[in-house]
Amino acid sequence: MDFSGVKLVVSDMDGTLLNNKNEVSKRFLNQFIELKKRNIHFVAASGRQYHSILYKLNSIKSEISIIAENGGVLQHNNQTQVLLKLSNQDILKSVKLLREIEGSYIVLCGMKSAYIETNDSKFISKLKIYYTSYEIVEDLTMVQNDQFLKISVYHFNSSETNLLPRVNDLKDKLKVTVPGKNWLDITHNKSNKGYALRLIQKELNISKNETMVFGDYNNDLEMLELCYFSFAMENAHPDVKKIARFETKSNDDEGVENILEKLLKE
């Protein structure tokens, strides 16, 4: 493969750039320095909370672009903007439906914070992996003074089996995505990582043939379609492997870093 024309590298976080200990490797941070020298711009694109991505990439946060909350938030040129918000009606309908699903744990994702209405310590230990800022409230539908980007739902067994079949009534107006084995995301119907990535490509005047993207789950599908060098992780969902042109090793085997090493050699 000829990587010599690549000007933009985009990577998902969980299951992709982060290993299974939720760590960013020193190898990647060293590679980032070399990417900068070659004027190759880096984008972290995740379903994670914006504040959580900042925390994980703290040392380089001002030098990269960030797509958070599955495209609901975009940081570019050190300016942060909320792209697509949920309405109060969307939130009310979604929360009422999700409360009826046994074993579901609902997270209302705002720009300032995430909000939950449970004290379950087992769930909160999972929540803290992805959300560095959260509040426990009595009623999610009564939360105000924030901009709401996404509703995430966690199930300890399987989101595809236990959650996805139960939310069909939301799909006519909202976007429903499975970003991981245990999570389901509900967003504005136009919100996805590809929506935000397209804005960055336009701003930087970078084409699909000059873009490299790494992903592992179904919330990565739209952005994988916006590039020629689309890589599925070895640990990726089958739907991702169908769309991606190429495959790399797993996140625990530094699949992203292995490809970046080849890119930097060119």
C-alpha cells in the first residue's frame, strides 16, 4: 500500500487506539510527534464523553481534533462546538421507553456532564471508564441547564440482544447505534462520526484518498466510508470488517500503531 499521500489520520478510541486496559500507548504518543512533523493531522473520534477524551489524550489535546459523543461534539482548531442536540421531547420519549427495559442503565449525556438516576455501584464502576464527569439525579427528564447530545444505555449482558430490539419506536426520528457489546446510543438522526469528520475534511481540504481511518464497532461505519485507507481492527464487529478495505491487528496488539509505523516510513 502507498501511504505517501495521507494527510489525515482518524482513530476510534475504545477497542481501537486504547488497549483493553483503556490506555494510550507511549508508542502512539511518540508517533504523534512524527505525524506532526509531516503535517499529518490527527483526529480522535469516539462515542465517549468529550471530557473523557480530553483526559485520555491530555498531553496532545490542544494539537488534535476531537469528535465526541458519536459526532455530537467537535473540537477543531481549539474551538469546541456542539453540532447536533437532542430535544426535550426526544429525551422524554426515550427515557420513558428505556425505563421499561429490565436491566437497562440510562445515561443522559450533556456537554457539561453526564447524568444517571441510579446508585448501583457495579454500573457506576463501568460508567467511570467512559465518563470522567457525571452526576446522580432523581429524574433524568428534569435535568436542565445543559446541552444534551446523546442518551447511552448499558446492559450487562448484551446491547444487541437485550436493548436494540426494544427501541424500534425511536428509530423513525432518532439514530440508534450499537457502539459496543454492552452499550446502545441514541442521538439526533443526523449525528454520527462521519458527519463531523466530513466537516474536518472540508475545512482542511483533504480528500477521501488522503484520509486514513481506524475503527472497531458500528458507530464507526459512517466515518470508515469517508476514506480510502479504512482499517478494521482484528477485534472489530463483523459489520465493520465488511465495510473496511483493510484489516490490522487488535487493539491489544497495537494494530493502529503498526499501521502508523508503515505510514511514517513513507
